[in-house]
Amino acid sequence: MTGGPRLVVFDVDGTLVDSQHLILDAMAHAFAAAGHPMPDRASVLGVVGLSLPVAMAELAADLPEVDPLLLAEHYRAGFVAQRAGGGGVAPLYPGAREALDRLAAAPATLLGVATGKARRGLDHLVAAHGLAGVFATSQTADDHPSKPHPSMLLAALAETGTEAGRAVMVGDTEFDVLMGRAAGMATIGVAWGYHPRARLAAAGADLVIDRFDALDAALARLAEPGE
């Protein structure tokens, strides 16, 4: 990556924020409303990042009598109930805010998000953490096919006027990595999220990091000629 602005696009759940407890609670609500026990924790976290109807269809694949779209509505209702009760705000991972602040302060760097969350959920999170104005582009599941389709990233590139070769996708799932590769972007996997390091590497992540304070060095490495 040489010349021109650099765009760093982040996934949200499992990358910037640790939302697993909220996700599991809303998922339990959804399956209870449908009259079924929730799938195991690993299965639920394994589909985080996919658009909600796609994730529900996968989780309910063995329940042909369950409508994934209705299950998705139950899930959304669970999140609404969390927020109404004063909860529903996932904490930032350690070092996330500092990393965003450092990158946002760099004049040649633009930041973005590409998330399977709905716009309403993303706006709620951005407001709760005081992140308004940090991201030059934000793409959500409301307007795009599910990851790993590259639509969100192609829109982010177009919106910021950035070439794919000057952009990086940072995420915790194979869906993020595959999406980034499909868009022609470099990819950084983060090992603190919901897919293990081996799964990120198998998907083709250029680099995998274990801590947010390793992000700057990873970006610098990708910017080197030949990377």
C-alpha cells in the first residue's frame, strides 16, 4: 500500500466491542419465543458477523418448522428489551479506543466500519461510546448482502474514494477475512474475537494479531513494499 489515503475498516462485534453476552441473551430470547432451546454457545458465536436472517437460517437449519425471519424478529425484540432495561451497550475491547484515536489522528488515514449489525444498533453503540465523527464510512446489514459478500467494502471504498490496494479490513471472523479478500483488500484478523486464530488463517488473513496495541505495527507491515 503506497500513496494516497489509507482506509482501515473495522468489523464491530467481536472486533471493536465484546458483545457476546448481549448476543447470547438476545439469542436465548429468540429461541425461547420460538419454543426451542438456544443452540450451543460456540454455534451462536460462530455465526456472528453474518446478517441476521442468514445467521438465523444457519442456526435453525435443523428446525424446518421455524421461520428464520420470525426468529430474527424475536432476536431484535430481545435487543430492544435490553436497551429498554438500561443495558444493551457492549464494552469496547481493551485498547480499542486508544487504537481508534491514534489512527483517527493520522492525517493520511480514514476509518470505517462494516458490520452485520443493523443501522439502529450501530448508531446506538456509536452514541454510547462517543464515537460520532470517528468513522468516514459506516456500512451495515440494512443496505447490503451478508458477509462475506464484498458489497459493504466496495461501498466503503467508493464513499471514501479509496483504491482497494490502499485499504485494510480488520475483523475477528472468517467472514470478515473472506469479504476483504473478495473486495481486493488486505486483511488483518484479530484473535480476541469469536473465530479462532486457525480459522482466520485458513480463510487467508494476511496477518493475525492478539492485542490492539499490535495493530499499528501490523498496518505498517502491510504498507511495506511487497506486502
